[in-house]
Amino acid sequence: MKEGVYLKDNRNLFQTIRFIALSSIGGLVLSLTGLSIGWIIGTLIMAALLSITKPQFLKLPEGQQGISRKWMNVGQLILAIELGQSINLSVLHTLRDNWNTIVIMLVFSIILSLLSGFVLWKFSNTDMLTSLFGTAPGGIAAMPSIAEELGANTAVVSIIQTMRIFLVIFTVPILASSWYHNHVEQAVSLSNPATITAPEFELSQLLWTALLALGAWAGIYVAKYVKIPAPWLVGGMIGAASVQMLSTFISGHEMIAWWPNLAMILSQIFIASCVGSRFYKGMFEGIRKTLIISLFSTLALIMCMLLCALFVAKVTGISLLTSLLAFAPGGVAEMATTAAVLNADATFVVAVQVLRIVVVCITLPPLFRLLNSWEVRRMKSSRLSA
């Protein structure tokens, strides 16, 4: 019995590795165009195509909802160490100095998302609770699970959330990358490893990398315990940053870890493969009108947030690239990865994105429950009066 389970696990592992390897070909091809975030965009496109078409040679099991989330976690852990070892007090100073503008923009983005949900509810066959959860900027991992607890249609919520993430990933990073290459001289790109000069390898660097990894691992467990959103990314980043800052305080200088360019490429491949593998043909059956309305409302939301990012950049002095990625209605991991690749202030991007998720997860579910109760009472009253 155990041997059969072991063989099945091994077979699934080989299928997953083959899927990721084939998906990464899309990233490699797109990276050759010079697009800085080519690895994550190309891998995402290829993974989605493979997941939808399910070619015979891949032998993907029917009904499987994507590859194991463990691969996403590994990608986020790598990204967390990347961000944690470069974190400093500048992001805290930026948040402190510009907190009023940032809070106003976060509240405004949530209001825009709610308006998008009401538009979807009024002009499609989707119920109000499902529409609101589908458009809420709380992340594809958190919103469907909370929606299920309150009785919304989790399948539709997942589809709308996934489509929003895809639209954001396909538009915001490309806009940011284009702006970056047009305004920054001698831009460093992970798609062109030859432009990056890695420090000469020393054994002490490898040992320091291991310590950062241990710090990130401890941060993940603490984040899970206190239920911080995106624990593998946020908790890992806090853990690695704590180790880095503590060592700097004790030694008086910044420790350097062995961190090859391949690490960030693997992080992008793992994250993009996991997101892309969630797509399947049946996702789009019977909800054509809902998808069309969601498409246009999401594009309108992205344009509004682009204007908000321009406003924040003008008022606060934060770079447009950092502002755009921080306020984009996408996922924490995706926007943080893009920020790290384009040399934006990734720690600030993560801070703003996580702050929005925390606010959304705490405030919106009770509000949605209240609105849904009001709508149910109104419908009952209408039926009784009729």
C-alpha cells in the first residue's frame, strides 16, 4: 500500500516538474525580447495554455486544480529572502512621511473595487455577495475561502479574481517595464544575466545564505501563527530582514549572502507556473456575460489606479514605478516579483499591498454580510408586497 502511494507521489512529482520545465520555455522565449519581467509573463502564458489544452504527452490528471501550491510557496520563499536581505529603514520612513496620502489612496482603491462589484451585480446574473467578493482586492488565496464561509459562489469568485490577477499581471508589469526602460539608463535586467556582476563566491557567503533562509523559515511560522496574509512571502521577508538587520547592528557592516541571478528566475518560474496551472476550460462555461462585464470593469479599475499612482508619485516624490506596483490591484507575490526585477522599492510595494489585504480581509466581509442581509430582506419585502 505504502509503495503504491510512494510511486504515485513520484509520478505526480515528475509530471509537475515536466509541467514547470515546459512552462519555463515561454519565460525563456519572452525574456529574449529584452522584457525585464519576461520570465514571469512568458511562463504564466505557457502554463495557462498547457493547463487549458492538457496535451497528451504531459499526462495531466483530469480534475486537478493546478500543480501543488508548495511550488508557489518555494517561489515566494526565494523572493522573501531576496527582499529581506535588501530591506532597510527607508520604507518605514516613507510610510511615516506619507501615511496620509497612502491611506487615502488605499481607501479609494477599495471603494473603486466595491463600485466595480456593484456594476457586476447590476448588469449580470451574478448575485451581489459573489460580485462583491469577486472584485474585492484581497487576493485570490483569501477571497474565495472567505466567500465560501458567507455562502457566495466560490467558483465564480475564483474565476473573477483569477481574471483580475491575469489582467493586472499582463498590463501593469509591461507598463512598468516600458516606463523603466524609457526612463532609467543602463537598466539591469534578469532576462540578460550578462549585465549583472555577481560577487566572487566565498564560503562565508554560503553560510550567511543558510542563516537568512533559517530566519525566513522562522518568519513563516510566526506569520502563520498570527495569521498574517501571504505568510510565505511576508513572514519570510520579515524573518530574513530581521536576521540581516540584527547582524548589521552587531557587526557594524552589512553581511553579503551568496545569491545567484538564477534564484530570482526560479522564483518567477515557480510562481507563474502555479498561477497559470489553475486555468481550465470549464472556468468560462455559462458565465460569458459575467466575464465580459468583469473584463471592462477591471480594465477601468486598472486605469483608475494608474491615475492614482501618478498622483501619489507627484505628491510624495515616490518613483512612479514603485507607486504603480504598490497600488496596482494585483497579488502581493506578483507585484513584489516585478518590483524586485525592475529594481523598484520592493519592500514598499509589499508593505502597501499587504496593508490593503489586511484592511480588505478585516473590514469587507462584515460589510458584505450586512449588505447581503439587507438585499435578502428587500427581496422578501418585494415578494410579500407583490
